[in-house]
Amino acid sequence: MAEENIHKGHRQKVKQRFLANGLAGESDHNILELLLFYAIPYKDTNPIAHALIDRFGSLSGVLRASPAELQSVKGVTENAAVLLRLVLPVYEAYIDDLLRRPTLPETTAEIVEFMRPKFIGSVSEKAYLLCLGANHRLLGVRKISDGGLIDVTVDLRSLAAVVLETKAQDVILIHNHPNGIAAPSADDVAATREIFAFLEKLNVRLVNHIILSEDGYCSMIDKLKFVHLFHAAEPLI
């Protein structure tokens, strides 16, 4: 009972600190310790938090780990694993809600900042389509591909379905290079040409293809200068 009271007092202090200051200045294991309070009610979660950081290397590593991997750490219950796995999907849902806005930012840099949160924590390549109507009105943001570690394949049927669903007139394709630089590969250029030609048949204009990395981005329309160059036979990069 005395040990339980000690833990209760400690937990209350940690909660009050969070309510007063948020997570400012908190270490990764302190953040995990607080989060685990709500899945492991009657146990000291500080050692478990340290063990998770030791096992996965960082807070982001913990939050990306699978439930089975999380439960391989001593003290991590099924409820705790589910709670930890919920963090990034809940954040993504939050970002989805923020993205429901009537107009798209005007510059490439603003579009990148607008979309970058969708790629936070991603270890594989993803592709999103920003669907635009008249006057650059944003009709929707749709994930169209979730690829492997080194490439992303856009299914043209999925692309067509999204365009038809949203009644888009213009679209912007954006995908990430999670473990590399933002420069387009030869495959990126080839895919851009193919998508441009495919969308033309649907009377939809590919406005841009943007590639993100952790610390930068590349706008292919800026790099290639003109949209019609997507059709060019000669190398573009």
C-alpha cells in the first residue's frame, strides 16, 4: 500500500507538470512514462519507458514499433502496446481534419509545409494527391499509394478513381523519400510523365509533382521548368 501511495504521488506530480508546462523540456522516457500511466495503472512505468527507449532507440522508434515488438519489452501489456500504436494514427487523423480547408496555399514552399505533417514518422514512401477545383479550391487530399522503403508505385486505376470521386480539374502529386534526398530519380521522372499523360486523357492537369525528404523538397515543375517537358524524350535530370 505504501508503494502504491508513492507511485500515486509521483504520478500526480508528473501530471501537474504536464498540465502546467506541456511536454517542454521533458525527455523521451518521461513522455513515455506519462503516456503509460493510462495503460499500466498500478506499476512504476519509468523503468518500462527506459526499456522501450533502450530497445527502439528513440521516442519515434517506439511509436513506430509494432504491437508485437512493443510487447516483447518486459512490462509492456497489450493495452500499453495499443495505446502507443495509437499515437501516430491519432495525430494523422488530427492532421486530416486540419487539411479540410477551402483553398490551398499558393507557393510550393507553403504546400510543402501544409502537407509535411502527413509524412511525419513514415519509414516508407507514400504518395498523396491534392485534388483542386476552380480557383485552386481544395476538393480533397487522398493517399493513393503506400510503397516500400525505396520506391512508390502509383496505381493508375486508383488515381482515376480519386479524380472522378473529387471531380478534380487539377491535381498535385506529392510523395516522400524517407531515407534519401529529395532529388527525383529516373523512376520518379518516368512515373511523372506516365501520370501526366494518363491524366491528360481524363482532361485533368497535373500541376506539379513534389518530392519530400526529411530536410528538404524538390518541385519537379520548377526543376523541369515547363509542364510540356514531362513529354520530352530526352533525359530531364
